[in-house]
Amino acid sequence: MTRSMMFLFMALTCVLLLGACGDSDENNPVLTTLSESDNGRTVELQVGDKLDVTLNENPSTGFTWEIGSVDEAIIKQVGESEFKPGTGIGASGQRTFHFEAVASGQSDLQLVYHRPFETNAPPSSTFEVTIIVK
């Protein structure tokens, strides 16, 4: 390989690597994934970024995760939440909520773990994060 071809190859490689390391934008959204260990965190996103929240759930007990509160003008749910069951009868699984940052601002995202049919009972558990969209 000649020196000029080697230089061109190295320059092209650097340009491609630098492009892959850039900040997110609407054309190149970043996916952030949260779990129970992220409860109480503050998360920064860019407009267009995606956010998945995955929490343990055991619907055989009647409990399920639902959105308690969120400012949908800042971050909105995308589609329905998904449940992936564990193995075995009555085994717990994981519920994943999908969100997208749609506008700059700040929103608290609260998910509640409760039995929807127990209308006067407080949630068994809550998951809360603060979302800052830039």
C-alpha cells in the first residue's frame, strides 16, 4: 500500500470515528435504558432521544406498572408497554415502557406498581426520575 493510500485510509477512518462519537440529534437519537436501580436519578436527553424503562413485574399477583405522571409535552410514551414473562407458572417478568423526548424542558416521570382494581389503595412501589430535555 502506498503512503498516500495509507494516509487516505487513516484520514477516512478518523472522520468516520469522529462522526460516530458526536452528540445525539433528531437524525441520530440515543437510546437510554433505565431500571429499578435508577430510581431517583436525573436523566438528560436531547430532543429525539429515546428512553426505555424496564421494571420487574409479577402480574399473576394482580400488580402491574402504569404511568403515574409525566408531562407529555416534554417526553411522550411511544406505543404500549411490553411485558416479557419469566419462566415457570407465576414467575415474575419485566415490563418495558418506551418514551421519546419531544421538546426541551423538564418533566418528572413517575411509574406506579399497583393493583388497578384497588382504587383506594396506595401503590405498592413507585419509580421516579427527573427528565431534562435539551
